[in-house]
Amino acid sequence: MVKVAPSVLSANFAELKKDLDSIQKYGADWIHYDVMDGHFGPNISFGYSILKDVSKVTNLFLDVHLMISDPKKYVDEFIKAGADLITFHIEAMESEEKTRELIEYIHQHNKHVGISIKPATPVSAIEKYLNDLDLVLVMSVEPGFGGQSFQDMAIAKIKELKDKRQDAHYLIEVDGGINAQTGKLCKDAGADVLVAGSYVFNADNRQAAIDSLK
């Protein structure tokens, strides 16, 4: 059974604790926390101070997705704020050396680490790091805004990552345009974690929405 990670980007921040309690009650496994800087992608979301507040009101696993241009500059703050997993984008990294240093740095602080790839980025761009990762995040939409339509090219990447996994232990996560139909396509291809924002938080029946992704 896959893990369901509702994205708080779609939550009601005036009622955040209520929303977090709701999704936990209805079977969510993780909280997906999207961080955007207005530079790497065309939107600004929230930073580490709000993550610290979130960590105080839930015991769900905090899955932090850094869609920012300089993840190393801010990673310490997200570690201190309570992240359980920190995922950064390969497209934001300037070299293999810097990428390996960041993976090692996050692991040294006893946090899980993931790398994300945008829709146009092939799996080959991260293949050399796969054995060192806890998670690979396949973006099925462009980073920036919730509510975008799922891009089918993600399915082939999921299958490729599953085929390459062999002795590695990384989870395969998919983010963007996830609903019952696209979620099934991802599960059938080999996904382990499904990120869903508006599909869960805007649902009339959140229990049914989460159940439909399991």
C-alpha cells in the first residue's frame, strides 16, 4: 500500500491544525511541505518558521520539498525546524561535488534525503546518486503552483526508477496532478508515495479521497 502525503500548500492556514488533524484521522501517512522561493519556480510559499509551527501540532512524518535555488544555504534551518525528510532539486545544484556534499550533510544530521527531478529532467541526471538516496521525487507538473494537470511522462520515469532500484532502498514519490485515476497509474508503475494537495484538502469527503489513493 502506498503512502499518501497531502500537500499543505492546499490547506486552509487559518485552520491549519484542524486540517492537519483531519488528514491524520483519515489515514494520511506524511505531510508534504512545499518550499518555493519565487526564483527556482514562479511562486513563493512558506519557509522554515512555519514548518517549526507545523511540527509542534502534528506527529505525522514531515516531507519537506525544497523548490529553491540554493538549498544548501537554508538546509540547516529546515533541519532545526523539524523536517524528517529533505528533498532538493537536481536542477538547483551546480556540480556533482556539491550534490554529494549536500546528500552527506543531510544524512549526517540524521535526516532522510531525497532528490527531485522536474518533468523535462531525465532519470539519468540523478542515476549516479541513487544508491545514496532515501527517496526520489518525480515531478509530474512544473514546480510552482498546485492544481496543474498530470503529465504522463512521469509514468515512464517511475518505471525506470523501479527497474534501477534493485539493491538500493529509495522510495519513489510522485507530485503533481494526483487523483484517484492518475494515482492508480503511478502505483501500477511502481510509486511508493503519492503527493496530493487540492485533491485531498478540497475534497468534500477527505476520507474517501485519501482511501482512493491507497
